Amino acid sequence: MYPVINPATEQECAQVTLAGVTEADVAIERAHDAFARWREVAPGERATLLRGFASVIDGHIDELAELEVRGAGHTWSNARWEAGNVRDVLNYYSATPERLFGRQIPVPGGIDITFREPLGVVGVIVPWNFPMPIFGWGVAPALAAGNTVVVKPAELTPLTALRIGELALEAGLPDGVLTVIPGRGDVVGQRFVTHPLVRKVSFTGSTRVGKQVMAGCAHQLKRCTLELGGKSANIIFADADLHKAAATAPYAVFDNAGQDCCARSRILVEHSAYDEFLTLFERAVAGVRVADPASDTDSEMGPLISAVQRDRVQGYLDGVDVAFTGSAPQGDGFWVPPTVVLPVSTADRVWQEEVFGPVVSVLPFDDEDEAVAMANDSAYGLSGSIFTGDVGRALRVARGVESGNLSVNSHAAVRYWTPFGGYKQSGLGRELGPDAPDALTEEKNVFIATTKE
């Protein structure tokens, strides 16, 4: 049995049995058997089942949120949003089965038509930082396109995935269409990569493991979607609303205790506004409410997921100039306060590497070209923000920054109806948005001759 630990208290809150290779093979084979029936379900009926699944999730929002608060240390507001996101993504993709269109392409001598056909079994490997949303992002479009899905939740945070799997059966999804199987990444996750009946792997996690997944999939020419690390830039020009930029910046990096691949963990401030911004930012950081989410429903930041993650994050603070910090509870729990550091240069480790904790680095820049160059001086390119009052500059910088998702005068990163994914070592492929089901299908071309003999 594997103990699930509440990271705010360090107390065990549940025990889960981890599967081995044999159990993984059984789950994959059941999903393969179910695929033959699921792909033939009429589009309207499949749509109805997905909407019913969304409705059942909606009836269990608070239950799922409570599991995430205890099992992952998420704040109540985040956990409720995350459960609601699963519902919303299922509803959004419930429109897919009846709109999974092919095309008619003009050709001489006949008619040429295309079809979108499901792949088969899709393996979804979910990380511990956002267990519910990323579950939904992988599962909903795959099911809508006619695939069956096996899901491996992270060992640290399996509780909501297991419950959602139960709710799928309550909603009427046929047995084997959606299976949740907890296990180690190097056992169950690796079996998704090596098993020939799994036709695609969707992986969210570290860039290091993502490269291993991609290399493994290459042996079978198996498709994979990879959503990996990030070191996103928050670029603030002197003509921006500095009060707004400073007030919102903490939540762009300290949300989920900084355990977010979209975290704007590098803040670039135009030199003439640098001192004023830091003064405003210090006040904003001090106002972030850090508390045990289970006992304080108004908490805005919870703990890190584990002692290992806490120690890793603290390691980035050794020898670094800490400008100021926020508060954090004392005693039990894996706590690190919101921390603002001032690197010496863009070569510093804390500036270049993904900390994945509540640590943000701040550096000044002199002009637009330098801001873009500093933002792009990274192995990653997932998200980012641009604060300016100049629309032309906003567009120039947005086109110049090498990142898959950017926001101007805001920190909105992910909407389920728009595409999400990264440049460079932040990943491969796109999730969400109207085109996500296409990446979960094969395109078949059929020519029908019409010429007279």
C-alpha cells in the first residue's frame, strides 16, 4: 500500500494500492477490447454520455475539491475550480462526436473524401501539480474522438483520479472505456510507452522524463503529446499600469505554491520603473495569505507537495540575494514562503532553471529588444505575460517571445477552448481548443472512381 500524505500536515490521509506491469497489461487489454464497441457508439449517443459524465462531476464538485485539498494541499478556491474544469472540458468536447468532420477534396476522375478515425487505446500520464484539470484535458477529447483511455495518476496525488474513474461508471460509460490505474511512473507509465496496444501517450511532467517518454515512443513510432517544464517571463514596461502589474504578479507565480509549469517565475522590469515596481511588489507579496487550506478556506497559497520538493526548492535559495519574502506557517507541513530574489545575471541557476516552487527572480532591462532577448534566453517556452500601455509594442513583443501562450496585461494562461502547449523544451503538440481531437485521430483518405468504363 502507498500512503497519500496531506502536505499541509504531514499526516497520512489515505492508502492506495499501486499496480504493477501485470495489472497494467490487464487494464490496457480491457481498454483495447472496449475500443471495438466504443468507436461504434453513435456520435449523438457518445455526446450524451459525455454530457452525462459532466453532469455527474458537477454533482460532486465539493467532494472532489475536498479530496484535492487533503491529498494535494490545494486551496479551496483552486480545488473547486479544478473540479469544475473537468466538468467544463467534458461538456466542451461532448460536441466533438457530432462534429468530427472529414473533407471532400476535388480530384479528377472521382470523389475524394477523408475520415477522422480514432487511434485506439490512449495512455494519459497525469502529474501531481494539477491532478484534476490535466486528467480532463487528456481524457475528454480522447473519449470524444472514439478512443478508450487508461490513466496513470501521480503516486502522490491519486485520490481525485480514482474517484473520477468511479463517477465515469456511475455516469454510464461502458466498462473499460475509461480506466484509472495508480502506479509508479517507471512501471505503469513506462508500460504505456512500451505496450503495443497503446497507440498514443499523453504525458505531462518534467522535461527530463518527457524526453524518456518520447524516446520510448519512437521505438514503435507511437504518437505522444508532451506538456513539460516552463520558466515563463513576466515582462513589465514602464508605461504599464505598475500598480496592476505588481498586484497581480504574486498570483502569477505563487499560485499552487509555484508548482505550475506556467508560473511567471522570471519578472523583467524596464529599468526606469524597476525601483517603483519592487516597492509595490513587496507590498503585494506581503498580502498573500499562506495557510493550511483545510482549516482556512480563504488561503491563497498552500504547501509544497512533499518534503523532497520543499528541500529541492530551498536549495535554489542558497547563496542567492533574497529581496523579501511573504509569510508561511510554522511547524508541520511542507512550507516555503513566497520568496523574491535578485539574481546577479541571466546566467544564474535560479533564473535559468525551473524551481517549481514559490520563488520568483526579478531583473531590469533597458529596452524592448533586450526584454525579448532576455525572455528568450531559456530552454523553455510555455507561457508568459506582457504589461504595457502600447498596443503596438504588445504585439511586437508577443510575436518576438518564443512561447506557446502569452497574455497582455493579464496572466490568463489556459482556457479549455483555446490551444495550449509550448515551444522548445516545454513540450510537443497542443492540448485543448477545437483541434485537440484531431491529434487523437488518424486521417484516412478514400478515393471513389466515377469515370465510365
